[in-house]
Amino acid sequence: MDMASSLEEGPPNPSFAMRDDNNTIRFPRSSSTKELPLSDAVCLPPRLSATTAASLSLLHHHSQPPTPRISFASKVDAAAAAADASAYRCISSVLKKDGQILCVAAANGLIYSGSQGNVVRVWKLPEFTECGQLKTKAGMVVALQVSNDRVYAAYADCKIRVWRRTWEGVIKHVRVATVPMAGSFVRSYISGKDKMMKHLGPITSLAINTSDDILYSAAVDKTVKVWRISDFKCIETIQAHPEPINAIALADDGVLYTASDDATVRVWRRNFCSGSRPHSLTVTLPAKHSPVKTLALTYDGAVLYGGCTDGYVHYWLKGWFSGQLQYGGALPGHTHAVMCLASAGNYLVTGSADSTGRVWVRELDGLHSCVAVLQGHRGPIRCVAVFMSRVEESGEEGCTVCTGSLDGVIKMWRVRNNNTTLIRDSTLTNARSEYFELT
């Protein structure tokens, strides 16, 4: 099955795919659905390598000029081309007849992958061999989360299936719930409330707060639903954005981050004394007029990353004393929309519609270094997972990366942090200084 025909089976959701009049799948860099304010145009000169997206439409079936950006990608790309190719290697590449790979999750030495098919495949590390499957009669698997001994999978039918994992000699998964449960619809209709209803559009992201017994789900219906894990009841519906929500991230302190096509990231805090609407909006972070497709937090919550359709990864830094997030800059390199992010330790992995992945290291001084450009996929990289590892041959510290692509292939990569091949973002620092001077 070719990619164009397989795409037609999915939902008409721009978060998953964008097509032109010839039904050819493309994921170009694009601008926000919001107009660029005239006051901001002077501080963001055009990016020379940008390609127009006039022939495509995102959500409202219209196009806008490419988002102006600081032009420093050429220097970084030249350095990336000269980087040592031995900094990474592909250790496994698997193609199944499942169609496009849409989501991956890693935990406890296992990797779960979801695709256009209705099967969640389970892979055992480090050998990356398939050791199980989670089957349902639902459609494509659009989001995955793993917490403790439970696996949460969101499907195109706007429902979430939950499995419990056991380790009795062999790995087994027992399905324990479907969220929302069937009786919820009847109770909701009788009471006249929507708290028990499922999302009205495809789910795009899941997040779990185990300490508070909460599961979050975000969807293109512009809402985030809060589910109590103990009984899987919806206890709150957050009207989070005026545009579809593409990703959510949850910090250890319970702060919730939501990313949307409205080119913003919103920060929510939970107040247990607020009654039926405990989540309140605390701040809105603009993403330089570019829709935000994916989010990632560092392990300590000090840095928030947002991958955008302008090809950049914008990031915000949390102040040590104030705890407030401030814009830190943008990581260049991708030529098309950034579709997925993953963070582990001081590593950040980005996957893009340009069919490449990039591995970044955050240094002690706060600057970012690109240590590898992962090339090998023949389609947009839709999902990534990363975890710390040690390279066996040299004993050097590094990371292992799993990438899933719309070409239907899952790849595993070993990346080592070779200090001689670091690509520093000094040009970004200079550009950021110029930006703050102008603003």
C-alpha cells in the first residue's frame, strides 16, 4: 500500500497529515493561522532557506506567507554536514504491514508502537525483538503512554484503552478498561452534562499524573479532559485553546502544558479548592506565530521545548527564583515542520517532516549542541523515544533513540556524545541577543 492511499484511511485531521489537491502527502514548514503583527516583523528577518506553503492548507483551507525567522540555519547545516558520521549508527530497522507509525512509548525495558493498524506492538530491549501485541477492533492508534504497570492507548474512535502489564515468567497484557466506559454516555445524557462524554475529535496526546491519580487527554476538539484513574470518570473538561490541541506535557509538580495550532503554549495549574473547575490558566507563551505540534520537558522541568511548523524548536527556561518561564531561543536545522520531541537526561531528540531526526545535548552553560543528524527514513518522522545508554564499543556515554515514521518503518539508533563533533548554537545566541535588543 503506498503512502498516498494509506493516508486516506486516516481521519481528516491536519495534526496527522496535510495534503494538496493531488493527494500527495507533504509536511512543509508553514506559518500560523494567525496574522503576523506588524510590530514583530522588524525583529524577525526572513529565513533564506524557507520554502513557501502557498499550495497547502492547514485547518481553515487557506495559506499564509512563511513565518519570517532569523537566518542562521545555513551555518549550522554546514557544520552538521561536516560532523563525524560515526557519532551515530542505526542498529535496527523494522517494517511491518501496519501502515504509518504514529506513536511510540518506552518504559521498563519495553517499547510500545502504535500505527494505522489496530495493533500496538511490544518490543523488548536491548535486542529490539517483538514480544507481544495489544489488539482491539478499533482503528488507528494515535497516542500512547506507559505508567507503572499500565499502558494507555488512544485510538481514532476518540476512546482510550487501558492494559495492565504482568511479569509472570513472560510479559502479558490484560485489558482492564475502555475510557469512557459505555455507561457514561447514558448517565451524561440523563444528567445533561458533558463530563462523561468522549472527545468530539481525534485524541492527539496523553499525560499521566500518578501521584494525583489523573489521566489527561487532549484532542483536536480544542479541549483537555481530566480522567480519574481509579474509576476512569471524567472529572473536568478544560476548554484549553481556540484551535486544535496537538500536544500536552506534565511536570512533576503537576503543572500542565498544552500546545495548539493557535501558535501558543498554555500553562495550567491545579487548585484543589476550586470546585468543579480546578485547573486554571496561569500564563500563555507565544511561539513566534507558528503552530506548536509537540512538547517535551527536561527531567527537572527547567526547560520546556516546543516543536513548531516553522521547522524550529522553540524553548523556554524556568527562572531559578521566580519559577516563571521565559523565552530562551530556538534550535535551527530542520527544513520542515517539527512533528515530535523526546527528552532524557541532557539529550533532546527532534523528529521532522523533512524525514530526519536530530539529537541535541544541553550543555551546562545552557547552550545546545547538535551531536547527530539521523538520516535513513523515507517519510516524515512522526514519533520518537529516547533513553540513556552506554555505547558498548567505547564505553562512552550516549543515548538510544527510537524513531517511527510515516514510511511505516521503526528504527533504533545508538548515539554517542563525541565532544569533537559538537555543533554549538553560538549563532543562535547572537541572534537571540539581537532579538531581545529589538523587542
